[in-house]
Amino acid sequence: MPIDFGVNRIRILEKLARRIPEEAPNRIVPATPGAAECRLNSYCRRISAFGVSARWTFAVNKRNILLDGGGDFGDMLERIGTAEVSMSWKALWPVIVFAASQHVFAQTPSPTLVRKSERTEMFRSAENPFEPVWSGYALIGVRMNRTSRPTIWASSASGGIEDVQFTIPNAGQILVRGVAASLDHTILIAGTAIGGDSQGSGFIGIIPPDRSKKLIVRTTPYTAMAITVAPDGVIWTVGWDKEDGKRVFNVLKRFNPSGTLLSSIHLTVRPIPGASISDVAYASALRCSGDRVGWLTGASQYLEFSLDGREIGRFEPPPWHAEKPVGSVLHVLLNLALSENNEVVVAGLGPISSVWRLNRDARQWIPIDVSGEHLDRLAWLLGFDGNELIVDTKTSNRGEVVARFAISAGGCPRGACAF
């Protein structure tokens, strides 16, 4: 009978590793593609592919102990990993006694994705593709980005598709960096307008529900890299600013529905390892729920804020190691979904098999098993509509197949992931 280590599995396994006698013979056997071989108590950089298993288990079979890590929890992966340890029962006995004393025998099922429905969307253009986001009432995206007349489109749950042409006077090129929408169908745009002198100017675009007019709020020298809108209508952005002629990165600014600045704060956050600058607003994601705003930084750290702008939570990155270098930097690219009841799901970009949900109580990222869904390696997490997770599965030549998933409750006892 496997013994499943629950919330405190990392600390418990670290202690178990220390309790195993150094003289006990041990052997590391890779169990998944990409696994590495190392000794049990030594440092091992890369262990296994993510998404294989959501539990650490001790399986006792005669003279063998099997530690099945399946690819979650970064520190433990690097120190223990997926291992088969052969030892005598005499050496095994203190380990079993220690495990029993820690009350770690409760089973915790793996959270999984359950496909509810899907439909084909034709939203990818050949030039300057823009990944859409589910925000407010619809899937919101951009066509013809980096032109003088980009089109903002919205595809609602009912199947209706709306195109809104967006222009700014005297702008030869408009670079849309982020879009969002509210439940009342207001559309928000963050970007940079480039004039005839090739100088860029940051802006926020506000398109009201009746589409009768648009409001352009010029924010220069501030440039927003991500945007969302809270239920109270307050517009949230994060980007870079200038002070005394120098760029200041990771600045969170809030605006009222008319575009008037409400607050501005320079955030001190985890940098991208090895990066020459501290900007983590680039390639970040900003989302909102009914009572908070979540920010997944470019360094994969996750922060939460109350609607009045106070920081209320900060969580270290999920245990995913990037393999694609950006310049000289191993840059972790993640995308974020935050539901109305505050469930948080993040997914790695290529492959999306690296998917986690946040257990706030344990301050831990729980891997979601997506192995049964056969998602394309370039699938993209789009957001939540209610409690359904929206994913661009990219499995059709006719267009983008957007699927809706329910998530099982595994790994989140007592409502630790949503409330």
C-alpha cells in the first residue's frame, strides 16, 4: 500500500532522506523521460518531466523502497528526485517508524482536468500573433497588432464575435501589450503608440460597452505591460516608469474607470535569474477575481493584492525549470488563470503539461495531471470563465480549438485552493 505524503511532504521527505543510513546501498533509477541519475543524498539538477504524478509516495515491496516524485516540488526534485533505494529491513525500519510518527498516511488524489466542451476559434493571424485572454465576459484578443489600425475582437460564451477597430490620431503604429474586459463589456487596452518621429508613447485605451467612443489615456513616461480590470471598475496595470530620467521597473498603477491615476507603487520582487535588468513586468500576467488581483511576474513569482491596492500574498514560483534560453538567461514563461472564487492555476509555455494549482494553506503548488488530455505542446492557458478553465489546445488545422475544463479537487483539502 503506497504511503502518500500530504501537505508537509517536502519537509518529511527531507527528514526521511537524512534518516536513511549513509552506509545503506542505494541506487537511483530514472522513472520518466528526462530523468537524471544521482545518489539519494546528493544534488541532482534535473530529475523528471512534470505532470506525471501529483504525489510523493513510499511504496514498500520486500527489500525495496520506491520514492515516486513525478516531477513536482523543485527543491525536493533537485535533492531526491525519482529513486529506487535498495536496503535491508534493518535500515528501513527507522524510516517507517519516522513516517508513522509524522501522521503521513492519508491518501491525497491527484487533481486532473476533465474536458467539458470545445469549439474552434479562428483568431491566429500569420503576422504578429497575439495570445488572447478570457476576461470578464469573453475571450479577448488582437488582430493586426503593430499596425496603425489593430482590431480588438471579443468572442463570448454564447458564440457571438465582435470586432472593434482601434486607432489613435497621428499614430503610425500601435503595439498592443495587453487587453482585458469587464462583465459590463467594457474593453481595456494597454500599449504603446509610435508616431511619425518613431517615439513611443504609453497609453491605456478604454472602450465603453456601447462602443460609441473610446477614451485614450496617455501614460508616458509610464508604459503598462499588463492590464486587468477589477469588479469595482478600477483599472490595474503593471509596467515601467521613469524617475529622474532613469527607468524604474515593476511599477503597479491603478486608475479609476475614467483613467485618473489612483495609486502607484514600485514593487520589489524576485528578478529573473541572470538577467541584466530587474524588469519582470514584461511577459507577466495580471488577472482579477471577485475580491483580489493576481500578478504572475516574468520571474514566475505570484503576488496577490486586495482591491484597495494592498499586497495580501506572495508565493514563490512553481518548480518548473526553463529549457529555452532567452539570450544568456533561462527565462521561465508561465501564464495565469484566476477564477472568481480565487482558484489559481499556472501553466508553463511549451509544454503545457507543466500545470499547477495553488494551495494557499500549504503555500505549495500542486501539479495537475493533464496526461489524459493529450494537449498540444504549444497549448495556452486562457483563463477562467466561472469555475471552468479555458485552454487553447491547438489541436486542429482549421483554427484554435478552445476547450473548457473542470478541475478535480485533488491536492486541496478543506478548500485550500478556492474560497
